[in-house]
Amino acid sequence: MSRSMLIVLAGLSLALAATGCATSTTRHPVIVSDIGTPATGSDMNASLARPGIVTFQRIRFARWTGGRGTFIDRNDPLTDDVPKGDEEATIYAYVVDHPRFGRILIDTGISADLDTRLTWVMRQGVNNLDIRVEKTMAQWLTGQVVPKAVFLTHLHFDHVGGLLDLPVTTPVYVGSGEAQEQSRANLVLGPSTDAILRGFGPLREWAFQPDASGAFEGVLDVFGDGSVWAIRVPGHSAGSTAYLVNSVDGPKLVTGDAISTRLNWEAGMPQPVTAAARANAWTSADRLRRFAATHPAIEIFLGHQSRTGQREPD
């Protein structure tokens, strides 16, 4: 989210602090996922030795520019030497085609109808982002195979907004605890998330179990064949989920906003999160970086930027 959005939310949170008000990310119903086999980081490592069977594509939907303080924690001494300035951010979605289970999306891009589902406060913040839309989900879907499911990294508007262009019969999967996370900021964010999800069936929550290998908090073999893995990486949000896709042209790691920019990934800069989430955010980012370092062939897809030298999608 942009600096302007964060300022609006911070002001509202301060105003609400005296009342102790907090609410969940969404009031949308949640059920346990119908897919996904609990596994370990060791199982996931072993799967990378096998040839990939799915295809993978990144789609760029929009860009915006925000101050670096949007993406790094300016209150942390680690960021003291990072000069002031702006970072360009991108809204992505990812397409995975499985030979048996069909097409899925990881995150959803953006919809032209998003503005109609936002609260007044959210709308002001988003309008101040100066989002440059390159294509909407509806435009991308023209002539495309309609996805059979959506796997979300988390429930923030810049990752779920494209749902508005998808059939409401599309199953939507989220990380454990994502929908139930309590926050004062959700008094602003929550109603907009509810409005985006309106009409869809219950969110299907990944049924993570503790990772016996200790590599991550939890790992799921989504289709039971080692092709797509869901990885529990809480911190940016309670249910933040990364996805490892063992594609035909090599493994791809989609971090979501567990690591959103090059400053977070390559320079190890901490993100601006609540004090309660800081330890989880740091641990999750460190685990992702360590996992990638162990497997140099993995291509990394950050939440809102490409890595240095990585080609942007057309």
C-alpha cells in the first residue's frame, strides 16, 4: 500500500485507539480447504529434483509509485542508510496451468470495478496512488481459459481486486488465520474486502500443519504431485502464503508481500508491520531467502517488484 493510504489508516487507527476497537480482515465465511496435503520443507526440497509438469506465467496489471517508507520500516535502524526516495510497485497475478487440474491464478490483478467496492476512505487513498492500469482482469480474460480456482497470497485489495472480473463460482483459497486477523485498520479495510468477496462462496482456508523439518511454519503439497506448494509465511498478514511452482521451465517462488520489493529481498530491509507482527515478518522473510539460497535455480517473484536483472512481463 502507498504512503498516502498508510497515513489515512494510521490516522484512523490513532483515532480508534482509545476505544480499543478491532475487527477481522473480513466477515466473509471460511471453510477448511478441500485440497492440499500437509508436508514438510524436506518433501518440498525433494520435489525439485523431479521434472516440472505445470506451466507458469506472470501477468502485469498496473503500476504505482510510493515512498520507500511504504515498503521498509523507517523506525528500524537497519534502514537508516537507505536514502529517501520513491519505489515503483507493480500489481501482478500468476497463471499456473496443470495438465490434470486445469488453470489456477495466484492473486488476481485489478478490476475496473474495484473503485465501486471501496469505502470512501479507501477510495481516497487508492485515488492518491496514481495507479497506472495497463490491463484489467476482464481484459486479460478475453480469449483466455477461465481459471478454475484462485490461490491468494493474502487479502489486501491490491491482490484480491481482480476477483470482481471472475465468476463468483470460482473457489478462492487463503492462508490460515488470514480472514480472522484482528486489527483496528480493518475497520477501514474490512468492508472493502467484504464487498470484493460478495457473492463468492466461502473462502477455503489452507489446512497447514507444523512443518516437522522446521524449514517453514507449514507446507502443503496442493495437488499431491509436487507441482504446486503452499508455504505459510505469516508477518505481512496473519495468513500470508507463498507458493512454490515446479514448472516445466524451472521452479518459481511467488513470495507475495512476505517480501514485496528488492529492498526487502536483496538488501534484507524489514517491512513496516505492527510491533506484534515484526518477529513473524522477519522470520518468514529470512526463511524464504534461505530456501532460495539453497536452490539457486529457483526464480523469485516478489510481491510488487522484479528482482534486479529479471525481465518484466510484456
